[in-house]
Amino acid sequence: MELMSFGERNILYFSGDNTQHVLQALNASSETLMMELQQHRVLLEKKDKEIEYLKEIISLLKKTGAQEPAP
């Protein structure tokens, strides 16, 4: 099971079953990890803004009586 993946580089990898667990961390500098973490925080912020925007659109559509499309 992959816990975290930044780009193509796995930072943390977890593998195992009920009796055996293996935790493996790749060698990466603190600066590299912090830079990648910041990049992913920015992406998450953008996604959060997009979700809020879509929720607002849905709310406005409901107020105007527009039907939501069937899934």
C-alpha cells in the first residue's frame, strides 16, 4: 500500500500483511521534501477552492430551481 507519492518519487512506502509490515523511506534531502510538500499544499489549496466554487454553483442552481443532471 502506498502511503505517499510525490511525483514519480515514492517518499514513504508501506508493504505487508497481517503478520509482517515493512516501512521503507527513500533517501531524500529535507529541502527536496519540503519543496515537494509545499507544491502539494498549493495543489490541495487549488482543489479546495475548486470544490467550494462548484458547491456554490450547485447551491445557486438549486436556488434558481434548475435540475441537476442525472449521474
